[in-house]
Amino acid sequence: DGSDEPGTEACAGLSSTLYYCTNEQSDPLYIYASRVNDGVCDCCDGSDEWQAERRQISCPNTCAEEGRALRKERSRQIADLHAGIKQRESLISTAKAERLKAEEELRKLQAQLPGLEGAVQEATARLDD
């Protein structure tokens, strides 16, 4: 019945709503209402623990620091993505050039084939004589 957790929504089933953390300067997120005022700082701005002072819990606003780390990671991921795209384009270009080279070599060899087949027939005919 929730009587063992007064003032919180820590008991499952009491509320099926979500709490929105604005987390200014970082990524906003939704947390389960059961995690609001449960003594654990889930939102980087501490907004989910508004009763923290009564419980002597400190929820400092760490959104700026968290946001910087997230932006740095996203920048790294974007740089990796661009590098991967550039490498892929380079590989495609190299493969196209290699294919054209192989096709040209094939055409040259196919052009030589009738003459070589004729030479084989002549040599075979001389051996048979």
C-alpha cells in the first residue's frame, strides 16, 4: 500500500506516469515517477528530488558538466562518421579504378586469344605430322 515509503512514489503500481527532467544544458529525459523523491538523484539538475533538503540529500546541478561530456562524445562520433564516410568513398573509388583496370586487362587478353588459339592449332598440327 506504499505505507513503508511515505512521501515517495517508490512502490510500483502507485503511479504509471513519467517525470520529465528538463536537464537544461544537457539531454532531457523521462524517468519513472517511482524514482522521484526516492533519495537518488536521477536528473542532473536535481529536480526529481525536491524533498531532498528535508532528507538532507544533496543533488547538485551537474547538467553543464554532463552536457559538455555528451557534446564532446557526439562530436567524436560525428568525426568518426565523417572519417568512415570518407574512407568508404575512397575504397569505392579505388575499387572502381581496379575494376576498370581488370576489365581492360581482360579485353586485351580476349583480343590475344584468337591468335594464341591459332598458334596452338598450328603447333598441334605440326606435332601430328
